[in-house]
Amino acid sequence: MQAGTEGGGLGRTESVRLTEEGVVILDQRLLPGEEKYLRLTSAAEVVDAIRSLAVRGAPAIGVAAAFALAHEARRLSGLGRDEFLTRLQAAASALRSARPTAVNLAWAVDRVMGRIGLAAGSDPGPREMADLAREEALAIYRENLEMDMRILSHALELIPDGARIMTHCNAGPLATAGYGTALGAIIHAHRQGRGVSVWVDETRPLLQGARLTAWELEKAGVPYRVITDNMAGYLMSRGEVDLVVVGADRIAANGDVANKIGTYSLAVLARHHGVPFYVAAPRSTLDLTLPSGEHIVIEERDEEEVLAVLGRRVTPAGARARNPAFDVTPARLVSAIVTDGGVLYPPLDRALARLAGAGPASPGDGMGGGAGRGERNGTGGGGRV
Ligand code: MRU
């Protein structure tokens, strides 16, 4: 991977950008120690960056893949039509399968390729197809920002004044290439003067909570404390947690939620202690083709990530590990899902079907409200769907 450093141009919270020279990403592997930008000039480099978590978070990898295809299409646009299409299709397949769990990745790749495919009947040349790919990738990016903004405002109805909020992994601006979902909502509530504070799960094995969520909260000036993952139950048992909010990588039609490993344990603890457990995700994270979470493919990563901490082995030679990167939280443990189309309350299967039937949200479409303050158990009005 070409590792040019370029801090200029990217906003503080902008983790992915499409430039004339390639896809620029903030290398999340190095945070919080170093803020280094990588300029990736081929789809293969973006595949590597996604696999190695240089860019991570479900919506952000979707945006990165869309940008990668757009740049690849331009790079290949000097070729003959057949060769161009064959090579672009190969890049699309490699990007689509770089990581299996977050549906946003396949969704974004399919959207860009679909846009080209739709135009194929009118026989466009590679250069026109490359322009279409770029247009679609930028549309995905813009829509992503809009979806985040709607999530942030809908989520306010679930966050009472002074709430002590627990979150897991990182679902902030870094993870969405936008404003964030679960963590974005927390930062937004802070800026709205809600007086919130945050328990940040460190999120082993790769410490997205300790490294990235803490970094984003520090920058935003939100009060927080980092805890190890095994402290959550203790804090809940002492009444020190008012709600949990996490992001998602894929949500099935019945409301089962795949998210970072450890999310399920938190949801079980939250239910046991009567703490509301909320999920925040854009519609690009819904996969209503899957009837339940059982069908979600869970990524298994290298054992080394568990056997070592920040690259340093902590286990004896010969130790083996398991490393499922995600788990599935059953819908019955989810108090509500905050989407860009409003807040969904149980029964989630019905709420998700209604949301899907409502079509894509557009600014000012009147869906959801986000203005009202709901009850803790989710009976509030506002953006109810
Ligand atoms: O393996 P990661 O770091 O990509 O996992 C990310 C998560 O699990 C996030 O919670 C999820 O993608 C939502 S990001 C808004």
C-alpha cells in the first residue's frame, strides 16, 4: 500500500475522501498515537486497507469501496470496453468480499456497479462509465452524511439529560466517513447541552473503544471514562449506566443485530439490569433479505489479534485463540433501533418492514421527528416509525 502522508484537506472527522489522485483515508490503525493519511491509488490497495482495518466501521468501508471503484474506473478508462468491464468487475468482487459482515460494503459496491450496468444498454464508453461511477460514489457519500444527520437528531429522543451512556467499539465519525451513528448521537447530545457522560468499553481485541472512541470524545470535549470490557456488568449493577447505545454492521429482517464482538454480552447485561439497549444505524445497514441473524456471516480474524495486545504477545508460545470479530444480538434484547427514517420500537420485524415500505428518506420527507423526548422504555413519539 502506498503510504503518502497528507494531513491537509481532510477535515478533522473526515476519515475517507475521494481525490483526483486516489482515495485518501485516515489510517485508523495508528490512532490515537499518529494522525497519518494514506493515499490509495488502486482498488487492490483499498481492499488491503479495509482488510487490515486502516479504514473500518460499516458505513466507512462502504464509502471507501465506492470511492475505490470510482477511482479504479477512471484508472482503467483508457482500456477497450470489454477489458475495462472485466477488470472493473474483478475489482468490484475483491472489494465486495474484503470483509463479510458489514452489509454496507456489498451495498455500496452493488450501487456503483448497478449504475454502470443501467447505463450499459445505451452503450457508453469506459470514460462515460467512469464518470457515472464517480457520480454514484459521491452520491453514496453525500447520502451517508445526510443519513447520519437524521440519526443524530432522531436519537435525541432517547437520551435524557445527564445520561450516563455506555458504548462499545467505535461508531463515530471515523466509522461512517460522516458524523457517526451511536457515538455521533452522543456527541450531538453533548453539543445540545444534555450533560451526558460516557462509559467507553475498550473493545478487545483491537481496542477500537480505547483508541478511537476515546480519541473522538476527547476531541469533542465529551466527559468519558474508559473501562475494560469486563467492567460493564459491575457498573450496571451499581446503577451507574442509564442506557447503552451501539452501532451495527448488519440488521436482519427480524431486528437481530450484528455488531462488534461483545455487543451481545452487553445487551444481555443491559436486559438483566433493566438498562435500555439501543442500536443506531442507517438504512444502508439493513439487510431485509435475511430473515434472522442466524444467516449473517460472522468474520473470523487472525488468532494473532487475540494472542497479542497492540502487537505484543501476551500469551505463551503455542497458545491458540478464536477471533470472531462480530456477534449477533437477538431482536428481543434491543429496546429500539434509531435509523435515518426514525426510531423503530419493538416489534422490530414489523417496524423494519414499515420502514422499508416507506422508501428512501429524503430531506424534509416528514418521516420521523426527533423533536420529542421519549420515555426510557421507548414509548415516546418524535420519530417513531
Ligand atoms: O471491525 P470494525 O472496527 O470495523 O467494527 C466496527 C463495528 O462493529 C461498528 O460498531 C459498526 O461498524 C458500526 S459503525 C457506525
